[in-house]
Amino acid sequence: MNECAIPQDPSQKARTKIIATVGPSCDDPAQLAALIQAGVNVFRLNMAHGQPDQQQVVVDRIRKLSAELNEPIGILVDLAGPKFRLGQLQDESIFCSRDQEFFFVNGPSSAPNELVANYEPLVHELSVDDQVMLADGTVSMIVKEKLPDRARLRVVQQGIIRSRQGINLPGVDLSAPAISADDHQHAIWAADVGADFVSLSFVRSPNEVRTLKNLLRSRNSTASIIAKIEKREALDRLAEIVAEADGVMVARGDLGVEIDVAEMPLAQKQIISTCQEFHKPVIIATQMLDSMHESLRPTRAEVTDVANAILDGADACMLSGETAVGKHPKEAVEMMNRIALATETDMASHPLREMSTPESDNLQDITRAVVRGAGTMAHALKAKLVVVSSHSGRTALALSQQRSFVPTIGVSTVEATLQKMCLYWGVTPLRNAPAYDVEQLIKHTDAWACRFGLTTRGDRIVIVGGSHLTAGSRDPQMASGVHDIVIVHEVEAVD
């Protein structure tokens, strides 16, 4: 690790975190470094488009760059989940006319209007009146008849379908497990390489989140589990899923097909609100700056979409194809950062978010009260920084969820904790800070903050920590206990 490297000026990065998907457009070291400099906090590895041996190269590059730049960077491994797709069509594409009949069949198709799927039990599990959505929801069919080896469907929304396009089955009760055999192996790989976040696709129940958690913990992984909300069943059990997960992703691509697209804005607000209630980070994903696949400039509607997600309370916004396969990955990240910085200026005068007391936040009562008090003190004293020394990162997350506009600096001797802080709104993880000695921590923070012009002599800094700070203990067990100390420090002259 390069302890001498100076990390980026934190004032140039938005408080809202930016996740970028890695792909052919940005997977070499120079491109990844450019994205970090542009504002990326977390890189997403999409396991639907790469096997572990390919993704291992990317992981190694990200970790190497993180050390060289002396900047913690998170890695999110996104499990593909049970994605259903059309098989090979007889023609390159088929136009499905309204009221035209098609058949899903078992085995190979023998006619242009016969379709097959990569999910073998599909014909058996379909029922009359079930809806089948194809081509990202642009084509819709209704099951009209079930036969022993096929299901007859009628087109109700016409359009073009192509081989291997996705199939969505809103409301259909399917037997497919949430974690496929491939997902299981990919999750083991994610645990073994020290991924910071693992996301589970097509979540339907809290039990599925729990299954993934148990699998990761069996490999001694502390990765946070991100539940992707993209099915109606997930909305029906939203509070249970959010309580079980460590964070949530609003996966608007498939969710906008599984439910009426007109319901999407309210569903997004509902998910964000529920995550706020449980103090869990929430990521907004899919088509945020979609036009920047080709264009150097987003549409006004896209800019408004990103801004509204931030105003609603998103902790992070995610770029998918924009960085993975788009023509302008760096510019897309820069634009996301610009939009967030501009939007966040409106939040400076907002009151602190009320902290409820959910059991799922895993905080001691004393710590929760100290966090609430530290945020209030920082505002009342017009402090320039809040510094939190945390072993697990839970206290840093709690401070993040208050949405204080006073910048929060997270320090820890645990690298995995610093990397998790990369997803926490408004928290800047700082390496190499003396997290167990309050005098040294104050001296280090003063020098760091003054270097970037964040503070000057006489400014106030609020420091939150546990007894380990004043006792000088390096015992991790002590460091992970109750955070019961708040110190207000006035910055002194820095040599």
C-alpha cells in the first residue's frame, strides 16, 4: 500500500456515491484509474457477462489501483440470478402482430411461431391467463390454452422479438431457485476474493437473502448483501427483505417489466422510504444516463431522474451500460458527479433525518444516542467535519443515514470496513489514520483537512469513537463495542 500517495480532494466528489459497471469500455488499468479520478466509489462486476477467471483480472486491477491511489474502492459482485431467455429463433427476428398466436414448446421448435426458453419447466408452470413479457416488456402475450407439451399464447402488445432476449413472467409462481448453481459458485468466488458487496438478483423473499448470507459467512466473508428489487413478490414483502439485507438496489430494468411501468416512480419512492426506515443504503440503477452510451451529453429527463433519486434519498446511483460498453465511460461518471454535486447544494439547509430505532441497525442504545447527538452538535457548532473511528462501520453508516451536510470522515484499521464505507452517503473513508489514539487521530485529521482546504485554524471538528480512543487500545473486540465518546476539537495551526 502506498501510504505516501495523496488521495483525491474529497470536496470534488459528491456525497451521493457512484457505482460504475466494468466492461470492455473501461476494464484496463488506465481507464479504471480515470473513472476513480472522475468520482467512482464502487465498481460493479456483472457475473452475467463474465466468468470468475475473467473477473479475477478486474478485481486484481482495482485492488492494485486502490493501493496506488491510496483511496479505498469498493467491489460489488452482481450475481446473475435466474434470468429466463428465449432460445434460438428460426428467423433472426420475428414481428409479433396483435392477436397472432404463438406456442411455447418443450424441446426444439419446428415452426416459426414455436418458441423455446432456457428454463425447461416453463411450459409446465405456465397457467391460462398468465402474462408473458418479451423484449424488455415491449412485446406482451397472454396464455390462452395449456396442452401437454406446449402452451398457446396470443399477442396483446405487438413488437419484434429476437433470439436470447429476456423473458419476464409477472406474477407467475416459478420453482426456479433464487441462487442458481452458477450463482452459488460465483458467490463462493466473491467470498474468496474479498468482495465488499454481493447482490442477489430477482429476490422474492427474505429467506433467499438469508441463504446467500449463510453461504458467504460459511466462507468467512463479511461482504454486505444487496437485495435487488425487481419482482412484484419483492414489493409485496419489501419490509422483510430490507430488514434481512444489508442494502437494496432498485433494479428498474426488470422491475419496470414485472410491474406496470407507470407504477415505477412510486415503487422507487416506496423502496427508498423503506430503506430509510431500516437505515439501509439504497442504490438506484438502470438507464440513469442511458443516452450517454452514444452521446457526450445526457437528456434533460435523465438529469432530472438522477437529481430526483438523490432528493428522494438514494445513497448511490449506478451506471450500467454507460460505463461497461458505452463510448464515453469517463464522461458519464463526471456527469453523474456533476449532477449530484449540483443537487446536493439544495440539501445543505435540510434538517437532520429523524433516527428511528430499528432492531436491524445492530447499534447499541448508547451508540445510537451518541450518533444522534454528534450530528446535532456538528450542526449547532457549525463544525467543518465529523470524524468517526469505527471497527465494523456500523456507526459510520448510522451517521450517513442522518443525512448531515457536515462531511463525515470514516477511519478504521480494517480495510474491508473502509471499502464498505464507499457505499455510505456522505462518508469519505480515510486510510492510514491512527484510529486507536485520539491525540494522534486529531493531529492526523488536522493535517489532512488543512491540506485540502477543508478546515483552517479555529474551525471545529466533531470526533466520534469508543473507549478505545482514550484508552489507546488496539484490541479489535474493544474497538467494535459501544461508541460512547464525542469530542469537539478546534483545529490548530498545521506546520
